Amino acid sequence: MKDIPALIVVIVVAQVLVNSPHYSASATDASGSIQGTITCTGNSSKHQVGFVFSAFLGLVPVYGNWEVSYVDDLGNTHAIIGYLGGGTIGQGNFNLEGTVTSDNVCGSSVPSSVSITGSCAPIGKLILASGSDWRGEFEGNIECTQ
């Protein structure tokens, strides 16, 4: 009978260790509103654009959304829009995967895959690419937080 309290203590300690929250060196979200250039490979056109994105890491894979946009000389807004559905967010960088859902900048077919890689910093750098359809390079304040 003396062994039962010791066994209970062992079980409780094991449960605490197995079910305790873990803290990693990874961030749980990345976001930014930055400026850069999109180059369309089909017609070699370049556009100065803004890029806004928010990525979150929760109980599901990375999720979020993003948008590239600019306003032309006539006041018309052009955009490439999509969502995120995978990737990683680290302490100082991220590698995201997503889908393009709309494109009236380069005219690529949708849906198509997109990759977003970058570094978190007050002057962070980001590369946005959709296969061989277009590529963007951006720089600005990119935050990654826990």
C-alpha cells in the first residue's frame, strides 16, 4: 500500500511533462506592409507595388492572406490576391506557401501556387514568387512575434 502514493506521484509528474505547453524559439505570426517591385515574366513589365500580408501559426498549419496592389495613372487599382496555407515561421525568418486567387497585374492563370520567403526586421527583405508567372522583391518593416 505504501507504493500507491509514489505511483500516483509518478503518474502526475508524467502527465505534467507530457501535457505541459512547450515554448519554442519560433514566432507565431509574421506580418508587414512593405513596398517593392513585381516583374511579370510574360510581358516583362515591372510595377512599383505595395505588399501587405499576415501569417499566423496556430493549431493548424500556417494560415493567412496577402495582397500586392498599385494604382495606375488613371486611378485604377490593380492587384494580385491570395491566401496562405502552409510553411514555417521562425524567430527571424519565414517561408510561406499559398495560393493566388486573383491576378489583374500580370494576368497569370488562377489558382496557382505562390511562395513567400523573407526575414523579420525593421528593414526586412521578402521575395514573392508564383512559379514562372511573376516575381516580387520587397523591403520594409516585417514583424514576427510570439
